[in-house]
Amino acid sequence: MMYKLTLLAAALALAACATVPSDPVARAAYDQANDPLEPFNRTMFAFNMEVDRIVLEPAARGYRATVPAGGRRAVTNFLRNLKSPVTLVNDLLQGNVHRAAQTSWDFVMNSTVGILGLFDLTDDTDWENHEEDLGQTLAVWGVGAGPYLVLPFFGPSNVRDTAGLFGDRTLDAFEYVIEPPDDTRFFTGRTVAGAVESRERTLEEFNDLRRTSLDFYATARSLYRQSRSHQIRNGAPSGV
């Protein structure tokens, strides 16, 4: 079922890509207004904000209050290390051998000497930690983003990145080494822990942005697009 959903979302992304204008001015206007699902998206956004208010923010504050900074850093390292197999596969799919070698070295060192990734032994090296996903890989391959899409619980996305979200599960090595039903508990636990950890790290920034934005939905949409563009370019300046 997940495989079929991935193919469907990828097909929709390819179809959306075919209608993207090539003229730079027209493309900029298209990107700015490419939100045909806005009524649905605003409903999902409001739903997610309620989940954040009732569940996620209190959990993040409780996490900060009970776990010291050093412990929270170890959790961040551990969760990032768990994503390394997916990053490695996507490094290779993008043809980035240098980054793939970096990811492999980080994963081996941090998983062993770094005690399952709790300690990031490569933090002081010349290269920067990075994460790759199938959504970024599809973009590198030339697949258009498609319409903006807000997913319940997961938040801002687009058609292409939604395809990548499902596809990354099939690329994850843990999918093949953890037997059911433990795999469901593992992936659910990792997702929930990652959401709480990420929310704690952005508590002040997120709440300030929500308080000062005239239209928080539009602000979140713009920031998501900018962030994804930056990730796809691997931090390179636009146009490079």
C-alpha cells in the first residue's frame, strides 16, 4: 500500500512539474501562488496548531524542564544518527560520492565509539552534518515540487516531498532489520521523539514567529519553501 501511495504521489508531482512556466518572471509568480489547495491546507494548518497547543508544545516544555542540556544534545545526536542510513542512500542516488563517504564515516564512528550516536565524534571535523531525503533527491532529478500541501501532524510539505516522505520508509535500512510489530513501534517512537526534540529546539523562535506574523499560515508556507530550496541546493547560493 505504501509503495502504491509513493508511486501515486510521484506521478502527481511529475504531472504538476509539466505545467510549470519556464519564463523566470512567470515562474516566480507561479511559485508564489502555487497553493490551489489553500482551503484544505488552512484547515490542516489550524488542526496542527491545535495539536501543537494541546500536546506538542507542553511535551517540549516538559522535556526541556526535565532533561538537562547535555542530555538533550545527546538525544539530538542519537535521532540524527538514526537518519544516517536514509541520508546515505539519498547521497548515492544524487551521485554525491563525497557526501556519501562522509555520511558512512559519521554513522560508523558515532554508532560505535559514539555509543549508538549519543555522542557526535565528528562534530569538530571540517565537514558539516547534513541530512538528505527522497524529496530532495527527486528535486535534484528535476521533479517539480507540485502544489503546496499541509499534512496532518507532519506539517508543511508539497506533492513531491510527500512522495519522498513515504519513499524514505522503503529506503530506511531499519525497515529491513526490525521485524513487525517492533518496526511500527520503532518508527512511531522515532517520529514522536523527533517532533518533541525539534519543537524544544525552536520553542522561542516558533512562538515569536506565531505571535508576530499577520498571517502565520502564509509565513509558514514561505519559510518552508525557502528552507527546502536551501536544503536542495546543499546551502549553495541561489542560481549556483
